[in-house]
Amino acid sequence: MSVLAAIAVLALLIVVHEAGHFMAARLQGIHVNRFSVGFGPILWKYQGTETEYALRAIPLGGFVGFPDDDPDSNIPAHDPDLMKNRPVLDRAIVISAGVIANLIFAYLIFVVEFAGLGIPEEHYDPGVVIADVMAVDSPAAQAGLQANDLVIAVNGTTLATGTPAMDELQQVIKRSPNQSVSLTIERERQRSVIQVVPRSANNDGVARIGVGLQANGGVVKGENGLALRRRPNSVSEILRVSALEFQALVSMTVKGFVTLVTNFSEMSGQVAGPVRIVEQGAQFAKTDLSYLFPFTAIISINLAIINILPLPALDGGQLAFLMVEAMRGRPLPMRLQENVMQTGLFLILGLGIFLIVRDTTQLEVVQNLFQ
């Protein structure tokens, strides 16, 4: 059941994304002839008045199709309600609507969670925890910092609690390129002072030491290991706390993508495909179904950010074509666009299949078969 719950989450998020495109087109009166979840051979379909709704065999996304270039379409090529005949802004709204739908859905997930289950109780102590040291040649590693070190003070100033403490530490580091920063740390109940010299790895002027940070504390858990929750005081509190959680997750996800791009060789192993995502979701569901709320929000935000990247076959790639069209006053040759999109789709499907195979072979049940 936990595996089915995780698969249902992925399917739901794909439907939400494609429904964003679909509704943005329909609300503008643009013709839509296909709404598909997945790619490849059709497993099930339903033909509506104008649109074919289908479930396909390869669960690596979905698509909304338009009759613009469909040779079987009876709609005249000059019809103003064809996607290709609409102004750039109308088309941009349709293309970006999937990303917007995923982001709105992620926020609403938190609203539903906090309204239905209550708001998790949190407690934070002073200081900032070093969650991980990202590279052996980073300033942090060279200075001797280790994962789980607790930073009590920076340059002699005691840190506060929670997010303000992390912000304060980050700001001091950013403002100190090639300057020694004094960190008072606590490790195994022993305090010491470590000097670390932040540096700008990408010559962007922003100093870093190469660590992941987390607040010293978090959600309070009961004896059963589950989060203790309290009833919200008002609807405005639900909306406010949901917004804070949403903002934190978006920020964390964006930073994760930046780290992946800047340190791809070290971080590529952490890229997860559908199989690993389902496995992680199943573990959450097995522990406590309430964990599916943040899991769903995280995946929805990831889908939004991935799709907005300016890569072929993704929404961001199509938006890039529209930007070029807006600047040139006319679209790029259709043959060029089709070739770029087909190449991008081939690469994305190839990457998806690679991740599925890799993650499947790493499953415990599969590894046990070969022992």
C-alpha cells in the first residue's frame, strides 16, 4: 500500500502539471486535442468532445497536445484559436501554467496538512549545525570542520536560534572572502575555536566555505517518534505557516539545483529517478502517512523548477523559443524547433530510463536476488 501511495503521488503531480497547461489553454479558448499522462504506447484512453484523454506506458511525465500540426485535424490552419496563431503572451501563459500549477499545489498541500492535522510544534536552541561538509578541498574541510559540528559563535558573537542564526552565519561568511573567520564550535560536548577562510569558488564575489547548514533543533517528537502537533489559532496562521514552509522548501530546492550544477561530479549520484522517488515515498508512507504531505510538496516544487529550466523539451525550453520570437519579431524556423525539441526529448527519456535502471538495481529486494 505504501508503494501504491507513492506512485499515486507522482501520478497526481503529473496530472496537476498538465492540468495547468490544459486549463490555461481552455480558459483562453485555445484548441486542445490531447491530454496524456506518460509517454509511449496508450494503455487507456477516452475521447471527449474535442480532447483525447490518455494514460501511457512510460511514466516519465505527460503532455498536452494541440491540433496545430495534426494532419487529421479538421480545424483550418488560419483558425485564430489554434495555439500557433495566438500572440506570444497567450502562448507563454499556457506554457508556464504547468509550473505555476505545481507551485500553487505545493503551497495548498501545506494548507491542507496544517488545517487537517495541526501545526507541528518546534523548538530551537542557540547555534547552527553543520549538516555536511561538501568537498574534501573546501575551506571547511581544510579548516577541520566536520558534519554535526555545532557552531555556537562567529567572530566572538554568540548566534541566536533558528533561521536568524543561519542567516547571520551565512552573511558573515559571504562578507569575508579570503579573510579568516573565527567559529566557536561544540563537538562531542567539547568546545573549540576553528579559523576558516571563505573563498569565492566561481569568481562571483560571494564567499563560501562549502558546508550545508541546518537549525539547531526542529520539530518536537513524541515517544512514538511522530511530530507533536497543535491546533492552529486561526486561518491566517495556517496560511502564514504554510507560506513559510513553502518558501523554505523552494529556497532549499533552488540551492540544491545550484549546488548540483556547480558541483555536478560530486552531486550527480544524488539525482533520483522515479524508482528511487517511489522507494523514498513508500518509506515515508510506511512510517507515517502524514509524511506524504511534505514529500508531495517537495516533489511538486522539484517538478516546477526542473520544468522551468531552459532545456529542450521542457517548458523552459519552449519559453526560451518564445523569448527569441518576441525579440526577432518572428519565430525560429519550425524545422529547427522540432529538431531541438526531439533531441531534448530523446535525451530526457534516455536519462529517465538510465535512472530507472540504476535505481532499480540498487533496490534492496533486487540486490538480494543476486547474493
